[in-house]
Amino acid sequence: MQDGIVLAKVDELLSWGRKNSLWPMTFGLACCAIEMMATGASKYDLERFGCGAFMATPRRADLMIVAGTVTLKMATRVKILWEQMPEPKYVISMGSCANKGGPYWQHGYHVLKGVDEVVPVDVYVPGCPPRPEALIEGLMVLQKKIANERVLHEKWVRNV
Amino acid sequence: MYSELITSINSAVTNANATLVTPGEGEIGDSSVLINPESVLEVMKFLKPLYNALQVISGVDYTEYIEVCYFLAHFDPAAPKDVMIKTRLKDRVAPKLDSICSVYLAANWQERECYDMFGVSFNNHPDHRRILCPDDWEGWPLRKDYKVQEVYRGMKVNPENKMNRDDQLFEDNKQKGNEADLIAWALSKGL
């Protein structure tokens, strides 16, 4: 690096920027949301990963952390919220309930058996509820996934 | 224990048919007062000055009848007391009761929950809707003969590929009493 010049591929620069400024949606469903709040607070501090700006509307968010039990009543709302988010958007399924129904896996008549029934999920974080460290690891996995995306290549080369 | 209360209910409300229910052999719990379902509202009007708080309305499905229990209490530090009033509904298709919201305001949400879970409708209820399940939900979840619907708004309630077959197999074998099969099966799974 000389004279303030940085050489990088445009794709990589874009992905680097996007992965380090994920804006999650302020959205919690159950006890996992308490862990998500702890992760966002000062001790674990999601802001270190550029992911601390919890947006109060889905239209400004690009990450949905589904934290908690998704009941069938809520599943319709979750789908609407996901559809309101602008592309590109990502979903982290946090905790056993959102992953596969959790303790309500067979006899919970009112629980959706995994949020991936209604929205596509990028990262699953297991645990009941997961510790903040687990959510941070899930976030870092998602960041790796985003860093490997080639947005312009997809748009201008592959899909011409 | 409630003999004085029962006589006063019977003298104040005609057709109340108040009787004492005591726990039978091998049962636990307190004794309670059983009344006629048609006279619920009248009895509650009579009891309001004696018991100032409604704590809970709960339902129980005994398959022959649906029982609705009212837990009343009196919050007087000098003489705290409580009573459990029960009534039994024989009709399982469309059980009906009079709403007591005009007497105890706390009954509003309690009766909605009873309607949501057991399908007991309450006449003259100010806001007669389901409270927890979605409005277009089918069936009454806490009834003994409840079968969950397969699809809700295009979402499968119990998708085949997400059900745990191993647990079901284990239960089936356990009920059949095939212990040798059970052990062989568990070994094959590495459990």
C-alpha cells in the first residue's frame, strides 16, 4: 500500500462492506430474544461486528434473527416481515424452536416445525436458548458466507 | 365445610341445586360447590358481596361432560376465604353458559380462554372471540378428543420429514412389550 492506494476486486470490496454492516431487525419472539438482547448489549457487543444497529422497521434491515418459538399464528406475520425486507436479505434461525420446533416438535399443535417452512434460512444456531457466544459464531458464519458472494459477477457475468 | 354457604345459595337462588362435592377415595384437593349451569349468573350475583374477587375460570374435559370451575376469593385480611364453584355441561357439541362479565369484570378474558380451549360459548359476552389461537383456527385444543388440523393457511402443522420416527418406534415397541426387539433396535441405533 503506497500513496493511499488500495487494490481490491470490486466484488470483494462490496462484500466486505456488506458483511461488516449488517443491520438486523428489532424482532424477538420468546426467551431467545433475551439472549439476543444480551448479545447486543455492552458485554458481548454486536456492534464490534458491525451488526449492532437494530432497525425498528423491516424496510431498513437486511438481517432477520428469528429468536424464539414461531407459532403458526406468528408464522404468517414472520413471512410478511421477511417479504418487506429489501434484497439482499439474510435469516438466522436462533434456538431449537426456530430450527425445528424445539420442545414442541410433536405434540405442540400450535407451533410451526421450524421457521424454514416459511422463510429461507441461512444459518441455524442450535441451543435452548443459545448463549451469546453461539449467536456471535452464527453471525460470523453468515459473514463468511456474505464475504464469498460475488454480487457483480453474478449480475454481469453469469446472468448476462 | 360449605354447608352454610350451600343452604344460603339454595334459599337465595331457586333452581341453583347447589350441592357439595368432596374429593373421593384416592383423590386429592379441596371440596367444592356444584351448581346448575342455568343459574350461574344468578349465583354469582348472590356471591359477589361475599367474595370480592374472581381468581380463575378454568375448564376440564371429563369426556362425559365439560366442567367449568370458578375460583372466588375474598381479600379481607381479617377473614380471608375462598370457594370453588363448579358447573357441569352435558352438551359437548355446543356447550353454553351465561357470561358473568356483568358481575366480575375479570371474567372477560377468562371466559374467552375457556371458549378458546374448550369451545364453551358464553351468552352476552361483550367481546366473544378466541384469545390465544388464531381466529380461523379449527377445533378446541384442550378437549380430550382434539385432533389437530393438518394444514393451517398453507403451512403443514406436522410435516412428515420433521417428525421424529425413532421416538415413535420406541414408544410402539414399549407398548407392545417387545423388550428383546427394543434392545436390538436400540443397539442398532447405537443408543
